[in-house]
Amino acid sequence: MTEPTSIRPDQLPATIREYLAAHQARDTEGALGAFAPTAVVVDDGTSYRGTDEIRGFLSKAGAGFTYTTTLVAAERIDDAHWVAAHRLEGDFPGGVVLLRYRFALDDDLVAELVIAP
């Protein structure tokens, strides 16, 4: 892979922007539409594979907390790999966290999403 290039968040691919907006709005089906049928999401050490598992992840992610999300940075790694950094503030343990959403795209759909600090 090449060196990451910082970009403006509005320069992220449309698929990623649409996923992030739907996820922030807690629109599970809208967010799910960004994923390939065989996609994988990894969050907090757990992998979710395929449409049904990812739907379950999306419907439960952060559901027990109230928080705000701010997209603070974006990077282009190459044509298929992108990173969106979010600052979350809320009533979850610790109250503030910076999460990096690392996307791998295939045919304009998310093939893999890894969420990590």
C-alpha cells in the first residue's frame, strides 16, 4: 500500500459518505446498503460476516448509549482503501473516544470495515 493522503471528508467515496450518514442516523437498512453481500465488519475484536450478521451489528452498535459523532479526519490509502476518523462523545465508559473506520471497497461497495481506536 502507498502512504495515506489526508483528504477533506467530502472527498471520501460516495458509498462511504452514505454509510456514515446512515449509521449516524441509526438507519440500519440504509447503512447496510453500502455493504457487499459477503462483507466483513470487525469491531472491538468481533467479526461480523455477511448481510445478516452485519445487520445485527448495525442495529445494536452504540444502542445503549447517547453520543455525538464528529468526522474529524479522512485519508485515502489507495483506490480501494480509505480511513474516516470519528470523535465520539457521550455517556459510554470513558466519555470520549477517537475511532478509525478503515474501509476496503470493491465495486463501490464496502467489502471490509475495521473499526478501532
